[in-house]
Amino acid sequence: QRNALTNIYNIDIDFFNNEMIFTLNNTPRAFASYILQNFKNNESKFDEKNHKFSLKIKKDSDFDLIEEIISRREHLKFIVNFNYNESKFKEFKRNYKIQNSAKFKSRFSALANLLEENFEILGCSNSDSFETVRDSYLALAKIYHPDRHSNKSESIKNEYNAKFKKIQAAYEGLKPFFKNQENFIKVG
């Protein structure tokens, strides 16, 4: 109804790698479903406990839809304030475009193929992010760290120590790859 009181919801938006993270605060889950429906072909996750959902950007045209959504205040029967840092959003768009440019892809896909063995040692693929590679490294290092196996037989200690060194070498070999990507994006 025209004169009815309407709740106003505040949604915080943050940007991380190629994902947008929406913190729904007290916004009904129906609103998250509404946004996700607009991006049904995109990868998304909903964390009900923390009232957050993340949306992975797949193509440049997603930005047009995102800008259209966050520029409007009325959605369905909701009045929504989207809170985000505009300069972070511009940087997020810029970084996405650089990472998906032909120049970036050709340069780093060739390099990633050379480092494929390092990715495999860490249980990752060459398209995984640094955060994924780092998490995998930390989990494997925890399992194979020599201090955890001091009470085992010498052969097991030697086997785990060799595996641990291989894991460390693979991770150390991949860090410059990701640092080069980061520098390319900053300069890009």
C-alpha cells in the first residue's frame, strides 16, 4: 500500500578477488534469493550463519547488472541501502578486466602450465587462486611436518620429511608466480 511503512534494509558489499560478498545483516533471506536469481548462471555461496553470500563474477556484463541493482533502492517489496566503497568497486572492476584480458591469460596460463607439477603436489589446479593454494599448502604442511612424526619409525619420518620438503618447495615455487600476477594487475 502506498502509505504503509516499509522496512529499510542495509546490505554491506565487499570485494575479494573475483567475488562480491554481500552481508545481509537483518535482511530477509528472500532478498538473497532475489539477487541470486539475477545471477543464476554465476557461482554463489550462501552462509546462513553469518548472513553473507558471495557472488563470483563470470563476465563483464555482470557489472552492468550489479550497477543497476545497487543503484536502485527499491527491490520487490524491499527498500535497500547498499553500502560499499566506490573506489574499491572501481578497482575490483578494473582488476577483473585485467585478469580476464587476453594479454594476462596468455602470459600467465603458459607460466602456470610450466608450474603444473607444483600445483599438483599441493592438490590444486593451475587456475586456483593464491588463497586456495596457500590454504592447501598450510593443510598439507600441518599433516607432514616432521615435528608431528617424531615418535614414528625412521623410515616413516624420512618419508614424511621428504614429502614435507616437496610441499614446501612447490609452495615456494608458486609464490613468485602469484606475486608476478599481482604486480601485473597493479601496473595493468
